[in-house]
Amino acid sequence: MAARFWTVAKHDHIGDRNEQQDRVEVLPGAHPETELLIVADGVGGHRGGALASEAVVETARHLWAHCQGNPPDPEQFLYELCDRAHKRIDQVDTEGDRQPRATIVALLLTPGWAYWIHAGDSRLYAFGNDPKPYRTKDHSVVQILVDQGKVREDEMGTHPDQGRLLQSLGGGGDLSLHVETKPRTKFFGFLLCTDGFWERISEAEMRQLLSKPDQLSRYLPRIVQDAVNRSNGKSDNVSVAIAVHQPGNAAAPPLPSQSAQNAPPPRRKKKGLAGLILAIVMIGFVCAALMLFVFFQLKPPKLQEETGAVAGVSDSSGSTEQREPDPQEQHSDEEDEAQGQPDSDPSKQEDNPDPDAEEQSDPEIDDLGAKPSITPESDGPPNSRKGNNGDQGDAPGNDSRIGALDEALSDLEWITIDAAGEEFRISRFEVTNRLYYSVVDSDSDSRDENEERLPVT
């Protein structure tokens, strides 16, 4: 059998009471470094306190046997131990005595960590390299007075309110306990005791006891007796359990099922203000990107309108051509306008077609509001500028593809409107299922005075 990693010991004394209501137990685990230590102090009338503390120890033994001394979740094990003992004490029949209760302090040692839980004023002391040991805080009125600075810690054992508990097992209600977890390597020894011990024994004496692990069986009964003797005939029950690491014992490898015990569950980090601000900024970026996407998806295409030309119309072959204005024509137009004379270039003058001829040009068009469907030739895009008598203008750069559309446009009705003191003629036509508008300048002399002005539809 492998040597145990911890040297454990326990001892109790009835003190000056008629009944021993304390219970203490040490249970070895399946692994050499696993131990369970329990101390309970019964509170109640005749028989009640002893039954309550016994219920705590019996519950621990049952749960320890059930997991075969190797609990997969040490924290959950301690919580379940207190919860079951709490309910079991409530079922104790005390034959008319007041409801029994019990304090508890339990320590579960594993290969990597130490876990403990407590209720009431039974304590755990953990001794390490620091001169002052760590200890649990009592669930009592006197502990509150100490925390408030009204009572010194060395006065707790003799204070009149010592023994007034705020938390214990039994008595109904809900438990509010907490499991504490510390790395095992921070401490070399642990001492669990009832109030009958810590009220009379100093922390320095406890440390001296743990410094002699090989002599615990000799010195532990002595120090317990000292606690009883210092009470001057009014000693409470005294119970102590100790676990001390033997310096010569090397750490044994953990069991496969105990790998989860080598590290406690990771603690969740609290998200601060910086995390909240970052989350808000990221949400804002996502919303902005979504709005931009929707905006560009729903934005209607712009209608391209130019005087005298339709730019960028694709032919059936997929090519795109654009008619650029002739600098000579633009210069000539500016000079004519400055002299107040009509354009001398016959190719830029407009003929006013005969209204009767327009009405008979295409019998399939019944009304002026109709939109004639014109399928352009596959060899080029249309051009909206017309010469005299509907012929192709002789501006440089025009080719035969423009003339094909001009012939088709010669059969369309033209709408004359006034806009800002100037007169325009507008033809509406449809090219490759897209709607375009062509605006052609018209001099007042070239328009028939009897020509009807039509509304623009």
C-alpha cells in the first residue's frame, strides 16, 4: 500500500458537559493525496445536538463511499454534503425538544487543490509560509462585531454573545454557504476544530503542534486537554482534526479520474466598461454597413439626358458609342447667336414637317400619348439630331448607324412646349426597352403658327 501524502489525526473530549455533541471524522481517499476531514458541533436540547452532528458525519460517510473516495467534482461534493445533512437534521425526531442544529467544517484535499466549506463557528485554520494562518470567518454575531472593529479577535472566545450563530445546518430555511478553493501547495497543514478548542488555544500553539507531524498522536491529546483545563470547569465539548504534509513523502501521480481535480473550474472574467463600449462601436459599424448596402441596392438609376444626343447606348453587339460635339459647330452656333441671325448651316436648321403628313406617317399610332416601340438596327445606336427633311446631318464623325434611327424617328410625332421663354420640340421614343428623351432646338420662324401645343406626357 502506497504511503499517504498527508499525516492525519483526530481527537475529541467531552469537556465539562454531560454529553458529547461533537463529531469528528477523517476519511482516506482512493488516491494517496486525497483526504476528507469533517468536524461538526451539535446545537440543541437533550439528545438533539448529538443527533444533529451524527447526521452530518453519517451523510459524509455515505457520500464518500458512494464516490469510492474519489469525487469527480469536489465543490459539488461539499455542497451536496451540506444540503443532504441539512435536510436530514430537519427530519430528526427530538421528542419535544427544540429543533436541533449543527455546525460543520469540512476539508477535501486532492492532488492539486484544497476545498473547504463551513457553517456556524466551527473553524478551519490553514498554515503556510505566512506567520499568520488563514482561517474561516464565523457565521456569528461576535464575528460581525470583530469586522466592525468593536471587538478584538482575541476577545471573541470570552465575549457574552459568543455562541449566537447566524448560520447552521438544520432548522429549516435555505442555506447560503460558499466553497473556498486554494492551491494545495500554499499550505503545509490544516487544523479543523469546534469552538471549544479555538476559544482556549492560540494560533501560535496550533502552528507548533503542526510543526511536529511525526508526533501528532502524542501532542494532540495534550493540547486538547489544555483547552479543557483552561475553561476552569466550564469547558465545552472539544474536537480537532488535523492534516499535515510529511516532507519526506513525494507527490504521487494523480489517478486518471482525478485529472479534473488538478485545476478548479475557470472563473469568468467580468466585462468592464471598455468591453461595453467596444461592443457598442462594433454594433454601430455593422448598422452603418447595412444602411449603406441597402442605400446602394435601392438607389434608382440616373436618367442620362443630354441636349441633342443620347450618350452611351449599347448596340446589340455590346459596344458603346458616344457622339461628341463638333468644336466648329459649337463655335458657329455661338457666333450666330451673338449676331442675332439663324444658323447658316442648313444641316443644323429644322424643317417643320407637315402636320397632315405626320398624322398619316404611321397609321398604327392612334394618339399622341402612345409610346412607339422602335427596335434599332443591330449595327449601332440612335442619334436624336435630324437634318432638313428628316435626312442625316452631315456633321463629322456620323456614320450609317445613326441614319437608320433617324429614319425611324422621322415618323414620330414631335411635341412643342415653351420653357423659360424658349421653345422646344420633344420626341419620346423607346430604344432596347429603355426610355430616352430627345430635345431639339426650334426657331420661332420654322414652327408652324397653327401647330397645336401638346401637353408633355
